[in-house]
Amino acid sequence: MPAPRGDDTRPTGPASAEPPGFGETATGAIASIFDYFHARLSLLILEGQEAKGALLWRIVSGILGAFFLLIAYAAFCAGLIGWLSSRYAWAWPLTTLGMAATHLIIGLIFLLAVRRRFRRLPFRDSIGELEKDREWLHRQRNRQAR
């Protein structure tokens, strides 16, 4: 817009602005949406950085705890084998095989339980709805092609 002259009586400023067109409105809406997502992503990044240290400590603590529990369990099993061998005068190789067989049976029971749970698909209702949506879209495309 040219600079106003002294004898120019046209109003200037926002009151004289024409209403924005569709393109300007759409651009403004898209910019607002991107600003919203940018703010949310920035917040997520900030929270992730704050939680990183705490999460790392939890993971390391969990791994170390599991490691020491495994060592304690192995020592307990060795002690139990020694105690059973001396208490009942069983040969320690047979006691060790009995302990191994007990652990094998317990492990198989847990694996069978896990296998049974994985036979049913997780999110099967959602997957079914997505399949219905896929079929509906396929039918719509076929109708448009005719």
C-alpha cells in the first residue's frame, strides 16, 4: 500500500483491511495446528529429558536387582541340594537331577500358560473393526470405478 499523502482521505489501518480470503484463513489454521503440535512436542521432549535420568536409574537398578536375585536363587538351590543330600543320604547328582527336573516342569507350565494367552490375538476387536473399515473402503473404490 502506498504511503498516505496529506490530502488522502482514505482510512488506513485494520479498519480498511479486506476480509482474508480462503487461502489466508486455511494457512492461518494450518499454522495454528502446527504451532499446537510444536508446543506439545517441545513439552514431550522436555519431559523426556527430565525422565531420562530417572528411567535409566530404574533400568540399571532393575537389572542389578535381577542379577543378584539370580545369584541368591542359585546359592539357595545349591544349599538345598547339599542339605537334601546329607539329610536323606541321597547322592548329590541324583538330588541335582531332581532339582533340575522340578525346574523344568515349572518352566514348561509357565511356557504353556504364555502360549495359551498368545493364541488369542491382542486387540482383536480393534483389528476386526479395522478389517471392516478396509472392506468398506474397498467397496467404495469399486463403486467409484464403475
